[in-house]
Amino acid sequence: MSSQPIGIFDSGIGGTSIFKEIHALLPNEDTIYLADSKNAPYGGKSKQDILKLSIKNTEWLLKKKAKLIVVACNTATTNAIKELRDAYDVPFIGIEPAIKPAALNTQTKAIGILATKGTLSSELFHKTSDLYSHGIDLIEQVGEGIVPLVEAGKTNSPEMRTLLEAYLKPMLKADIDYLVLGCTHYPYLIPMLLELLPTHVKIIDSGLAVAKQTKAVLEQHDLLNNSMRFPKNTFYSNGNVDVLKSLLDDTFKTKALDF
Ligand code: DGL
């Protein structure tokens, strides 16, 4: 069982930012990544649709013998992880916007959160934000249009810059000192965000926390792969495999999937 792969899925290629953190922390683990790019973005879909797609992705990864599943998508986590945990026996690791560290450390008492509509309107997000927003101004912004640009390989484009400038404007007006990235596609925007944000604004994402949690849960279940052989890390996409490839090291295998 411990030699079976970790399964990772996202609505598309954004979750590769989470894969990279997991692989850095757990280099012996085999992984299977599923990019459901054909159905991206999930952010504007209903909870029911997000749940249906998350179940489909989970079942595909279970057929590939995943020993644990990382839902490398804030939108799928906040809308479906409870139901997934209730329905399947494998452990699930999810990802949510990291409001807590931002709220605990803000000096200006204003933090920005950039995420999808599906995440920002979810019950789970409201629960967490209610818990940490006391006395703090939370500037929530839907990142409409960002995921499709990343999926189209236009992360570093003039269109992206225009969108980000517009989305950061109300946050900067409110004097945020933390920007929380609430979508796994967004870490790929960090170089552009650093150009657009004043230097005192810190960017927070949840990737490392997810990798640490994955390691802790594998340990708890005695599922860590301790073998010394070279790991297999395979990436499947039902969308544009070339864009997926462009985010990854040449050593990783990418495959087109009819799914
Ligand atoms: N990577 C997904 C997330 O973390 C993007 C959601 C979408 O497809 O809209 O939320």
C-alpha cells in the first residue's frame, strides 16, 4: 500500500504548484496528477457540479490505486471535500485560502483575498473567514478570468496584467499588508504580483502547508514510501498538454487523456 501513488487533482494545471511543494518535501513518493482542464474553470460552477466533477476525478485516481488524494483546488475543497471524505475510505488533503496567518500578522488590519467565486461563496470559506476576521477588513475579490488565461498559457500576458491591476486596486485602497492567494493557479502569478504590489505587502499561499499536512497524514496512516528507488511522477490532462508541460520539468511524464 505504501508504494502506491499519491493522487492529486485540480480543475486544471494550477494544482501543479501544489505538486511541486509535495514533491520537494516527499521526493520518494510516486504521484499521479489529474488536470481536468476540459472542465476548467470550476470557479463559476454550482456546488452540485463541482461535487460531481470532484467525484469523477476521485474515482479515476482510485482506479489508478491512489493511496491518498490531494484535492489541489480551493474551489473543489471548499465545495466538495466533506462529501468526498464521507464517501471514500482513502485520506483526503484539501486546500483553503490561508486567512489565519494573514489575520494573525496583519499590522494594517486589512487583508486581501483573491479566489474564485465558488470558493468565496462556499460555506467552508465563510466559516473560516468569520473565525479570523474579527476587527479585520477582509477585501474579497473574485479572480474572474484568471484561470482561463493560465490554462491558455497566457500567465505572463498584458491581459493578465490588466486583470490583476483592476483586482488589486480596491485592496491597495484599503491599505492591505497581506494578499492571500486562494486558488492553486495563482502562485504562477507571483512574479507579476510582485511587480504590481508595494514591497510591504506580503503574499501568502497554502502550498507548503498542504505538503506538510500530506506528509503528516501519510505518517499517521503508515503510508510513507520509504523505498530508495527513483519515483514515478505522471501528469494526465484532458486539455492542452503542451501548456501543462510548460510548467513542469522535462523529466516528468505528461499524457493526454480522453476524460
Ligand atoms: N485551481 C482552482 C482553485 O484552486 C481553480 C478553480 C477554477 O477552475 O476556477 O480554486
